[in-house]
Amino acid sequence: MSKLIKVTLTDVAKAAGLSIGGTSYALRGHPNISRATVERVRKVAAELGYKPDLRIKSLMANIRRGRRLEKGETLALVWINTPRELSGLATATREFAKNILLGVTRRAEQHGCALDQFRLFGDGLSPARLWKILVSRGISGVIFAPMDCRGSIALDWDWSPFATAVIGHTEFTPSISRSAHFHYRSVWRVLERLGKEGHTRPAIILNQEVQERIHFMQTAAFITNHPNPKDAMKCVAYGTPKDFSPMEKWLRKTKPDVLIMAWQIDRHAVELIRKISPKTRKIITLEWHPQGVLSGVNLRNDELAANAVDMVVAQMHANNLGVPECPVSMLMDGIWKEAP
């Protein structure tokens, strides 16, 4: 059997007529290297049969994580339709944005990376201008924060310079990798928990716009795993945190022994629900935060955001830039938290 001869980065550099550093940057598709050079070097590497050494890449990744670089890689966190000043937003939205920033910042630091923030469609920042800024600054890693509203985002970019991921379930065109919450599993696990506690008539109040964004995962999980499948549809209502009155008639008729809320509520709302439906012994939330009064599921949005950073950094290490052929969706469980 003939001995396998390993082609090294040095071999590729010699064949391409470049330095080792320049060859490495070209193989990564770094924006400071011309597209013509990137394509030429990649073609040379393919013809030689060059494959990067994963053990060396892993070692280098650990080295980068283990020390802060004086001038390391810079990542971009792009907010979409999110104001710079958060004080005017609802409490849950403020908590959400704070946790997104916390998770991205903390994980970027762990990777030895700096972080620049951009507000797309805010401060006069158009998609075309943002693209030029990212390329001119040599930023390859881009994390998109979720939109704080129903809708989708489509960016007509040349994506070849970038490794990307989006946080949450915002519909994104083109399709890129994402880190999001496993909403179906959360509702399923909540129903299991309530069943073990002896509850037999759960009902749920959800937000229609959120369900459309997440393709009705919470609705599907509730109906599929309800202890009384024939009555499950009758036990689902849609509303908003700002107006509870349309659900009063439904709540009186349903008489649940436990009520699952898609959002946090205050003590006044808790008292109102107990007055309308005295048989409702327990109220929980699918969106726990420390300013609320209900026990429920902590989505761990900081960890979702950190996972998106990991996805982008992994793409950069593997030189997987541009629109992925098969985008990866990482769905993370939440954790149960008692009322603050």
C-alpha cells in the first residue's frame, strides 16, 4: 500500500506563490484578500488535495480562547429595527435585549474577539452601507439579533466574506444558521411537569404574532401533549399582554385548573385571573424573567446568543464563509425557574 503524503499549508503557499500567512487568509476568504486571489488559492489547494489539520485548528482555537489578543478578530452584532435607547420598550423586551447583548459580549471575549454593534435600519444605516462598513473593517463574523416584531428580513448581499448566524426565529433570507429556543419541547415539558403535580385541565394563552413567527410550535406542542386531546383546541386562546379583556369569556367557560401564559404578568393580572376563574389554582409563564411574578421557563436568551457566537467562530475556523448549503439550526432547552 502506498504511503499517504500529506499536503501542508506550506506546499499550497509555494504553489500559489504567496506567504504562508497570505495563503491562510486567502483560504479563509478574508475580506482583505481579493476575490480573484481567494479563488486562485482555493483552486490550487483543491488540486493539491490540501486538507486543514483539524487537530492544529482545534489547538489554535484553544489558544485564542485562552488568551486575550491585543488586536484580535472583531465580530459584529447587528440589531434589526431595535432602538439604541431601550427604556421605552416593554420590560420583557428590555430584558430580552439585555440578555442578547450579555451573551454575545461574554462569549466574544472568551474567544478573544472584540465586538462592534450596528443597528440596521436605525441611525440611517442601510443594508448596503452596513455591508461596506463590515468589509472595510475586515469583519468576517456577523451575528444577527432577532427582530422585535413580526416580519422577516431579506438582505441582498455578497455573503462570501462572512460567517453568519441569527439568534431566534426571525425569518431570514438567505437562509443562514441560527441559534433558537426549542419552543415545542418547552411546552411539552411544562405539561409533563403539570401532570405530575396533578393538574388535569391545563389551558394556554399565546400571542398570535409570536406563533406565526415560530410556526405555531407552542400551539402544536400544547394540542399534541394535552391530557385531554379532544378538548385541547378549546383550551387555546390568543391575546396580547396589553389587553386581557377578550379572553375573560373564554376563561370563564374553560375553567382550567392551571393556566399557561406566553408572557409574564403583574400581581394585578394574577388577581384578575383568579377572580374570573376561581378554579385556576396555578398560573405559570413560558417567558420567565426576574421582574415578573410567575414561575416558569427561563429561555436563557444569553446562552442562545452565546451559541450563535460559537457557531460563527466555528465557521471562521473551518473557513466556511458565505451562505451555507445546509444551514444549521441549534435549538436549546430552557430551564425551570420559580417566581422571583
